Amino acid sequence: MTTNTLPKSSRPHSLFSFAALRPWGERALFLISRLLWALFILFVIAFVAFAGLEMARGAQPLDALVMGWQHLLQWLQGLLHGDLGLTSSASAGARPIPVSEVLPLILARSLVLLTAALLLAFLIGLPLGYVAARHRHSPLSSFTLLLSILGASLPSFFIAMLLQMAVIAWVRRTGGPAPLPVGGFGFDAHIILPALVLAMRPIAQLTRITFLSLDEVLDQDYIRTAWSKGLRKRNVWMRHISRNAAIPIITTLATSLRFALSSLPVVELYFGWRGIGFNLLRAIGFRDDNLAVALLLSLGILFILINWLIGFLYGRFDPRLRPQTTIHAGKDASLSGSFLDLLFSLRDAVFALPLLQRFRARQPESDRFHAAIKQKSDERGVYEVDETVRKQERRKAWRRGTLYNPSFIAGSFILLGLFFVLLAGPRLWPHNPYLTQGLTITGGEFKVPPFEPDEIHRWGTDALGRDILSLVLAGAKYTLSIAIAAMLARMLVGFLLGAIAGWSPDSRADRFILGLAEITAAFPALILAMLTITALGIRNGPWVFVVGLSVVGWGEIMQFVRGQVMSIRPQPYIESALAVGLRQPQIISRHVLPNLFAVLLSLAALEMGAVLLLLAELGFVGIFIGGGAFADLEGAMTELGSYHYSDVPEWGSLLASMRLYARGYPWTAIYPSLAFVVAILGFNLLGEGIRRLVNAVSVQFGSIFNRRTVMAFLVILLMINWISSRTGATSLYSQAARGFDGERAYQHLQHLAGQDTRGRRLNTAEIDEMAEYIAKQFQAAGLQAGGEEQTFFQTHGRSFAALAGVPRLEVIDAEHLSKSWRYQQDFAPMQVEGFSGGQAQGPLLALTFGDMVERYHVWPGATVSYHPAMENMDFSDEILLLLHPDDIKYLQWVPYKALLVVAPPEVDMRRYAIYAGSEPIVNLSGGPVREPVPTPHLWITEEVANALLADSGASVLSLRDIADGLGENAMAKLPTGYDVNIDVPIDDFPDNPTRHVIGHLPGIDAELDNQVIMIIAKYDGLGVGPDGTVYPGANDNAAAIAVMLEMLRAWQESNYRPDRTFLFIAYAGEGYETSQGPHAPFKPERFLKAKYGFSQLDIEAIVLLRGLGTGEAQVMEMGTGGNLRLLNLFEDAASKVGLKTQRSRDAVDLSAAVGTRAGMTEAPTAEVAPNITLGFRGWDKYQGLSEDSVERIDPAWMEKIGRALSTGLMVLGKEERY
């Protein structure tokens, strides 16, 4: 490679050397380029924010990108007119207000807080670092550095909690007023505690970097020369030491600002400081995209301005940082070329494996190079040091680097302790971390959890009665595993990109990578990680967190590696390697990486601390593995709302409800926080210790970490994985599950879903026959009666409605001519909450909407949503036509005669359904109970809609174009000129007697038999349609009952006796009973009322079965409410029988996750117990169709999913810790 240096007069100058830019045209061009790049960064931030928020709400990636682009264009269109949109989350009243009104106040609050925090950091951290450097060989220096490491290891919420507790303790002790406010907003004493918390990490970082920078400069030769000249101390410090140490300190100030921005949401949320962070979390939770994007862009602008200022200061303090641009010729430095070299490196790595080396011809090594080196050494009088002396000096260096390295010793001890916790596992747990407790009687006194620390529970319990010490010990495995994986991903991505960028500086690849890092850095780390995790699907397990945590941390590693590679690149041994023909990947792997490995090891330890710190803050805002679930609490804690928890022990999940419970129950927050603090402190100390060790010993790890040791490590990991996959409880019970016979299950299916059953609809003789058949099979399998009066049946009243005849849709024009459309081809009844049958006739009015702002109103016992723009609307004399089903929610409290909705492509008009019965309407405001008014709701095709719109000159497409142009809270009405006649004849069956079939398999373990596992499947069907079509319902849901019955037979044959109790429930009509609509929440606890004594059982798990006969693919789909324990169990069980699995993509309520409800929205749905829904992926393809017949079911599919189900349930019923 040749390098041509430009003449000094023609060199492009540094990024911010404005005075050097001549003539004025170049200065203007430079400024324009920087402004265009800044605008591009802001454009990307806005697009990523819109698309990420859509994905976080459950949208598929491609749909989210399209919707994000559309929202961005609409937002930019408003921005060009000075309109930032409306915000509801930042409004103090019920009506939304313009974002432009609240944005300046929100920004001012946070900017003042950030300025105060950074000012504190500068005033405290800089003097501490200076004092430590002035006494760098004294204990004071070591003590100061240890304090700085401790300060950098404390999560911001933990510091806030300690400060609040200290103030509260002061008040309780003295009885006087609080010396400082512990929460709230105000530019007075209220700012002190938030500023102190926000400044803690910057103080620690600035102290450490100031010391290290001054320590390095003080050892330079030019400083010794200055002292030897007798210069005054002040002149030496001001002119030489300070200026040369200023660059790292300035960089630390910029980095501290980024860390402060990351912690800003946590600090503001904890103290109730309504600034950028608080409102950003609130906006995300309330789907207030306008405010969320405006705040993210404000932070992006702040980041860009700070970067410009820092770059300007770099050039002013150190002229060496005004780089000279060179032109590199002879090598492709493009992005494609760099990545092509990366592919070559992968090829070289594969062919370099020891196994493949056997098949390669060995080339004799030439000693001419070594001989030439020896000759030059002899000519220059270079002599080798005596080996004995060298070893003695080496041993002394090792002693200094280890035994006299307190950071290394302390960090090693902490990590050894963590490793012991991981290695010992359950043997250290004082209690089962999965065991919950409810109401207890102690000394004649009723108590509910959380229980205070005592002799039984040393660290107390959480709100579910689980032992906190056991939860922390068990959670170490999950938390540290994720942190290690995320750290390795960060290091790998950062090293690869840094090596590519540093090898070809100022190339297109370098500029692309640096630009990508700059865009990533413009997001607050916490917010970007949260959006990434929720966008990828928080229910999808640990890998989502690994990706989210690595996305926000690779940039700093890349910058470090890039700088190191750029410094190593000109070395003679690199040029020699190039001369002998080595490729770039070979040089990096053989010569660059070994020289960086020791420093990268130190950096990896520090990155572990950073990952754990981010994990802790994510847990604090309710973002943890699986997303968790909600449980209703008893006693005083019911006032605090549902408890956010995870059924899998993980440190972050233990902090999810900390803000609500820490003051009243401090042990629930202190001990999980301390677990994070100890782990972060251990890794930070080890990282600092390794840095000192490398400086003292110049450690080289090339001889330890090479291809052979890496291959040996991989082989050991594969062996451990192979052994673990063939041992354990799941492997044992998978052998017993082979007794499940798919053909026998198919025989049950034929009996349950044959043509003679006529669809098993409620209120028919066929449904009663099926109930008797299931009860008989339960009894034959050895189950005890679990129903009423020593039977297998539990009878309840179910209200439902079914079509009494073929529905009609007709249009009547001005000449009284009518046109009708075909049922189940052109139109079909909709299944909605409420009574959707009846007859209606009236004028047809088309409605289309812009973005309608949603608000909430709290009634006694309930919270309801409404849209202010629709208040006082009345369409009771008109039939409405809507373009999209999402528009129905705008009419929630608006009267209308009937409703026609254009069906989206996924709606199949042929699907038949059973409807909710006519139930009284309860007036939430306390008014009288009203009888429901029959209101027909119909799907119609787009062709029918266009025919209805024809006389008005409009079409579905033109109305959608109008909708896209509507602003917020805007609605367009279009009379069609037609009168429409709708008739949906309905038979109403109020309070119809319906039987559930319940079988009881008692547990045999005295300690576990009070824990019940409920296996639930629906056995009724749709029956016969109004036109005589039979809907067999083979896959929905006779197949699940058939699998259940065959599994019970196999259990009886294998003599399986569970320790926990099982309830097998075949239910009918659940969800259609009194006061519930067709989509009402499932309440399985009602089955425990069937038999005396069942109410004393504790529900351990609920397994819902649906669609176990066929689907789109032979993949078992699993859906939970964030219950990772059950997911992991059934994933493992399915893998043992060779069945693939997939986790369903459940939308997560971010307002519940980030804890920003503030009483304005309805509470999250609380679970009775951990639950999981199992079925084949795409099982609902034929749901509600006559094609859902026995002939479509494959016995082999039933056998495979039956064995997976049987394996998981046997483990669940037998193992105390599954």
C-alpha cells in the first residue's frame, strides 16, 4: 500500500478547526455538510422511534416499518407548518394539548437538572482526581480510586432509595421536618437529591479518569525535563500537565452526559421530576408518539451539540488532534471490500483448525529472518539478558501486579463467590424460590406477604411470599448468563467493526461504521435498549435481551479497538506481514488481536459491569426477561395495584415494583439491589485490577488463548450440552411418554367430532352425549370424580345466541328498487361484545377518521376509555359504514342503528360463530340497568362497499385517501344516498344449563398435593348453521380432548403417580356466561367450586389446550403471560420428542411495564396462576369452517404433540423444582 501525503496548504483540516478553513466557501461547505449529517441523524432517530414503537405494540416488522414511515411523513408534514401534534400524556386535564406548549417546560426541567448534576461532577470529581494524582503513591490515592469504582457500581435507583431512606430515618429520629424533599419537582431544595443521584456516576468516572490521565502525564519525559529546569510548579501544572491531560477529561465529561441521559428516566421517575425522562416513559406507555418523538429528537439535538462542542475543545487543547488527511492508494477501502476481507478471515479461520491441518502439506520454516535479526543485534551490540535475572524480575512484576493489587484481589474474590453460587446452585437455596405463600396465622395474628426478615426468611419475602434470599441465589444464573452473553456480543461486534474501521481509516467503511455508532449513541441507552427489546418481543426469551443490550454498547468498544488498530497499523511487523502476503484478517487475528487481548480482557470485565447496570435499570422500569405477569395482592398492598413479577428468578424482575413498595417494605428492594451492586462492583474491580496487572507485567495471552485452547473449550461446551440434553427429569419422562399412541387418540377424535355429533353445540342432545363419553373415559383412566355431588359434572348457566335463519343485507334506492347480497360470500355477521343481532333499516352514512386521541375516565370500580372528539355524537337513526375494524373503538359510547365494516383480507366470510346472549347493560355512573338494544354488525367485502358508495362518487380507496389527510381528532362524514335493510335473525338462549366435565388425579406427596395443575380444553362446538351446514370442530377443539384422554390412558398404563394434584377439565361455553361477552377473560378458578375441598388448593399452573390436531406447520406454538418457567419446561419437553416450538408474539402493555399508569388507565389483567396455551402453529386456519373435519387431522401430529404435552406435564406433576 502506498501513501501520498498532500501538501500542507491543500490538506483538509480538522473537524472543528474553523479558523483554519479558508476560503469562506470551504467554511460554508463544511458547515452545510455537518448540518446535513445532523439532520440525517435526527431523521433516523424519528423513523426508528416510530417504527420501534409500532413493533413494541405487537406489529410485525415489515408492517411496523411501513407504519413508521407513514407516521414519520405525517409528522414531518405537520412540522413544516410548525405543528408538533397533540399530547395527552403531558396534559394536566382531560383534553390533549399541543406538544409545542409543553415541550419547552419539559426540556427546561431536565436541562437544569442535568446542568446541576454535571456541575456537581466537575466540582467534586476533578478535585478528587487531582488530589489522588498528587498523592498517587499513597493509600489516599488507592482509597479514592476504590471509592470511585464503588460510585460507578451503584445503580441510580439504589442511590436514590438510600438517600430517601436516610432523610426519612432523620425525620423519624429527630421528629423535626425533613431536611430535604424526598420527591416532587421544584427549582429549590427539590433538585438536590435528584442532582446528587444523577451526578454520582459522573463524579466517579471523572475522579478515575482525572487520576489516570494525570498519572500518565506525570510519567512523561517532558514533565521530568520541566521539573529539572526548575520551572515553577504552577507553570508546570498549567502549561504542561493540565493541557495534556485535558482531552481524556473532556471526553469523560461527554461520556458522563450520555450516562446521565441514560439514567435520567430512572431518576426522574423515582423522584417524580416531570422532565424529559419521566415524560418519555409516560409517552411510550400511553402511546403518545408525538411527544415521545419530540423528546427523543430533543435529546438527539443535545447530543449533536455536545459532540460539536467537544470536538471544538479537542482542537483547542491539543493541536495534535488536528489530523492530516492522507490518500491511500492501491487497496479497496470500501465497505464491501472490508467485509469481503472479513469473509476471507472466516475462511482462513476454518482452514486453520487443527483437524484440517492434518490434510495440509506442511511448509518448512525458514530461519533466515531470525538469523537476520540476530546479525543486526550483534552489529548494534545488543545482548540478551541472563535468563535467571529475567525470571526474577518477572516474578517480582507478577507479585506487584497481583498481591499488591487490591482491585484485582477484591474483584477476584467477589467473582469467585459468584461462581460458587452458580456452581452450588439449589444446594445453597434455603427455600424453594418458586414457592408462594398467602395468608398465614402467626401467634394468633393474620399476616399476608411480604413478610419481614426473620429466622425463617433471613431476607424476608416478596409480595407473593417467595423467599428473597432464595430468589437472589437462584436468579444469579439467569442474570449473569444474560450479562455474559450480552458482553460477548458487544465485544465481538465492537472488535470486528473497530478492526475494519481502524485498518482503513477515513475509508467509506470507516465513515459508515462511525456514522452508525454516532446514530446509536444519539439515543439514551436505556430507551434504545427498551425499544429494541420490546420491538423484538419481550416474550421471546433471553436472546432478545442479549440483542438489546449489545445494540447500545458496541460503539465505545469499536472506538477503542479502532484507535488501537490505527496505532498498531504502521508498526514494522505489520508492514512485514503485509510484505509476505498475509491478508488483513490473518494479520488482525495473528498480530493485532494478541497485542490487544490483555486490554480487551480488562475492557470485557468493565463491560460486564455496564451490562449489569443497564439490566438493573431496565428491571426498575419493568423490562425484564419474559415481560412478567401481574398478580392480585391481599391485605394492605391491594391499594398499590397488581404486583408485577416473573415466575423465573431473575434479579431485574425483583426490582420491577420497587418504586411502589420500597418505602413500606424496604427489604423487597434492598437485597435484589445489593445483588446487582456486588456483581457490578466485582467486575469493575476486576477490570481495574487487570489493567494494573497488564501495566505491571505486560501480560501476553497469545500462548494461552490460541486455536487449540479455543477448540478445546468449544469441544468441552459441546460435550456438556450433549450430556445435559440426555440427562435430567425431562429426558427421563420423555421415555415414559412414548406410550402415547396417536392412533388411539384419533379414535377418540372420531367419536367426538364425527358427523353424527352435529357440531356439539350447546343446548343439544349431542353435547350431553359427549359429556357422558368424556366422563366415562376419565373414570376408565382412574380419575376421581371432580364435579358436584360425587359426579364428574359441574353445571352452570350459559347465555348464548345463535343464528335462527340466514341473514339478509339489502339496499333500497330512491326508486324503491332493492338489491341483496349473498350470506358468507359478500357479507357475514361480526362477533362483537354485546348483542349483535336483530333488524335495522335506515340511511347509510360512511365515516372515516384521522388520529383520534384516547382518554380515560375513572368510575367507581372501573376505568373506561373514550375519545373526546366523539362526545355528543348521535347516529341512532343511521346505519354506519366504516373502512377498518380499528375504527369501531371510536364508536364505543356513540349510539347507532347498525354497523357495516369493510373486512380486511384476513377475514374469512365463511367462518361461523356463536354469539353473546342478550345481557343487561350496567351503567357505570350509577344509573339504572338497561336492556340491550339489538344492533346488527356485519362484515362486508370491499366490492360491496364500493357498490354502496357508487352514487356518492366515492370509493373505499378515495375515502382512505381522505382519512390519510385528516388531522388529529378529525372525522369525515359522507352520506351514500342509499337506505339499507339488515336482518340478522337470532335465537337467544339465556342461562342455558351447561356441564363441565372434571376429573381429579390427587397427588401422593404430603407437601405438594395441595398444589393443583389444571389441564383445560373446550369440548363444545358450533353445531349446525342456519343453512344446514355442519361445523364438526375437529381441531377446534375435539382434538385437544382426544389427546387428553389418550394421555391419561398412557399414564395409567405406565403407573405414573404425580406428587402434585391434577384437575383435567373439559369445559363447555366458558366466556358466554352471564355478564360476559364472547371475549371475556377466562376465569379457571371457577372450576375449584365444583367439589368441596378444591377451594383449599393452590393453583400451581394452568395449561390450556387448543388445536392439537393440525396446523400450518408441525410446530407447537406456546403463549403465556410472561411465564418463562412453563415456556422453558415445554420447550425442553418438545425438543426431547423432536417437535419444534415457537413462542407466540404477545403484545405487551408498555404502560403497565414502565409503571406510568398513575391511575389513569385500567389496571393490568392479573393472573390467577402461571398459565400457558399450547397448540399447533396456525391451528385456527379452519376454525369456524365446515372443513374443520376429522379427515384433516393427522394421527402422527397428534402423537408428537401428545408426547410433548405428556412429558411436560409429568415433569410438572412430579418435580418440586422444574
